[in-house]
Amino acid sequence: MYSEFIVSQTFVMTRHEKKSCARPGVGSVNADIMVHGLGNYNCQRSGRNLKRFKRYIFAFVVFIVYSAEKLIGVLRRIKPATQVQAKPDTVPERKPALEPETDMKKVIEKYEGIRIKAYDAQPKNPKVHDTTIGIGFNLNRDGAKETFEKIVPGVDFNNVKSGQQTITEDQARALFNHDVDNIYEPRARNKVGKDVYDKLPSNVKTAVVNAVYRGDLGPKTTDLIKQGKWNEVGKEYLDHNQYKNAEELGISGVKTRMDWNKKQFDTMIKP
């Protein structure tokens, strides 16, 4: 350590200068004076003062070195403050625009839901008795039994319709996929015309099939689509009794579903 080195060097210097004072004629004391007793007294006095002065210097140096070592130790234990680097100015990342849902079956399933036990889809509508199962599979429609037994063989149609037996989700989706592919999309294409349907964007095709699947694409709306009068299609489409009376009929979800369809139809309006 620095303090030990300074102590040793100071001790050597003190011994050397003590010897110099003891030898006559050497040092700062005049040789003639040292012949007399006064000279010897002055040398001794001067030596004592020198020793005292050196002790003060020694103590001061040791204090300074000791303090410096302590300060260095403290500084080493202090972790440097983390420097915060300023981030360069950047342009915020733009999120991609939300694309309209184009997966037809996902859209329809989202609005229909999935049930493995038969239920009445419109319980508050006395004019309609929709015994339904799966993803909107109407068990009262024409040909329902034949289609059901073809797609899910081994399951008793009558027991399912009466609520005594359930089906699995896989069986529900099998019925749904069959209906969309073989009944409802072909029906939608025929309603608006093949040439018109095939040229529609995927999201508008989805809206048309979604409306046909639920049965709310009326003849007036269909004619407007054929004519390409898209600025009138949405308004006419929502001019529907079930849309207007959805709350009373207990089918409030129908409004949300039809609003979505209208939004897709409106994308065809030219600015």
C-alpha cells in the first residue's frame, strides 16, 4: 500500500539526517560553533525540532494517503450510473389496415355459433319454428333428414330432432361444410347471377352467402346487386322485418350480423 511505502522512506531519511548532525563540521551547523558547548546544544535542539517537524509531516502524509485509499475504495464500490442513450427519432411503425374477413365458413360460424343439441332458433317468433342443431342446420327444412343421415350415418335423426340425442362438434361441422359447399354458396351464385358473383371480392361473396344462409337476402336486394346499384343495396338490405324487430323476436344477434353484411356491400360503392 502507498502508506506503508511512505512510512519506510521517511524512517530512512530520519536516520540519515540524525547521523549528519552528530558528525562535527557536517550539516547546516557551523563547525566553529560546534567546538563550543553552545554549538552542541544548538545541534541537539535543531535535531529535536527537525524530528518534531518530520513527525508532523509524516503524520500528515499518512493521513492524506490513508484518506486517498479509503476514497478510492469507496469509488470502486460505487457502480457507474447507467447511461440512458437517447433513441434516434423514428417514424412510428404503421399497423397494417385490417382486412375484411374473407373466410366464408369462419364468418358464418361466428354468427351462427355451434350447438350439439337441438334448439329453437327463434323461440319468440310464433310464425317460425326453427328446430336447429350444429351450425345453423335446420332440422325442419325440406330434405333435412336425408342430408343428415347421409352426412352423419348411424345417428338417429328423430332422436336428435326431439332433443333426446346429441351430436359431436365434428359431426356438426360436417353438416355445415356440406351445406355451404353444396347448397348455400351455389344458391347465392344462382340468386345474383354467376357472372356477377364470380367477379365479387371475397369479402362481398362472404356477405352474400352469409345473407343467403340466414335467409335474409330479399328479392329487391338481389336485383340491386345484379344491377350493380351498390349505393342502394345496403339500405334496402336492412329494410327487413327481422332486422327492425330483432329485439322483440329475441334474435338481437341478427342485427349485428346484417350490419356486417351491409358493411361489406358498401365497400362496392365507388367514391
